Amino acid sequence: AVVSTQSTGANEMLLAERQISAEEACTGGLVTRIFPEDTFREEVDKVVSHMAKLPPQSMIISKGLIRQEVKEKLLEVNTRECITLRDRWLSDECMTAIMNFLNRKKK
């Protein structure tokens, strides 16, 4: 699932490690359906059975078309994140945090 960091809720979930309910995940587009726990398996089996009857090549092609735009955006974001991570790892702040962590372990 792709999480849009444009929403305050997504930022809070990612940055503050806030757990969200199934309802919040559905409202935010992170999941498409919520099934009751007592009928979860049966509901999932119905969905999977239905999808298994659909033409497989059409499903693969459709999924590829749907995900192409998202994939390009993810690759672009991944490149920026890798650059940022490299820069953060090389920063004085990171080195200080690592040294502080290692010094705590020795005590």
C-alpha cells in the first residue's frame, strides 16, 4: 500500500508511530474492506474465489497498468529517500546519536 504523506493522519502514523484502527485505515484508503473477525475467513474466501475466476492475463495486465504510475512515483521517492538517508548517516547528529547509544550500553 502506498501511504500519502500529504494527510495529517498519515504523517502522525508514520512519524509518531500512532496505531490506527481498521476504520481509520479504510477511511484513509489503506485498506479497501473491513470484515468482522468471526466471518473474516469466509469473507476473504469469497473475494479470492471470485477473483480466481477472472481471466488471469487480463488481471495481470490491468494490475500492471494501475500500478505503473505508482511504481514510477515510488522509484522517484526511493531515490530521494536513499540520498537523504546517506546524508543523515554521514551527519554529525547521527554520529553523536550512535556514540551516545554505544556509551549507554557500556555503563
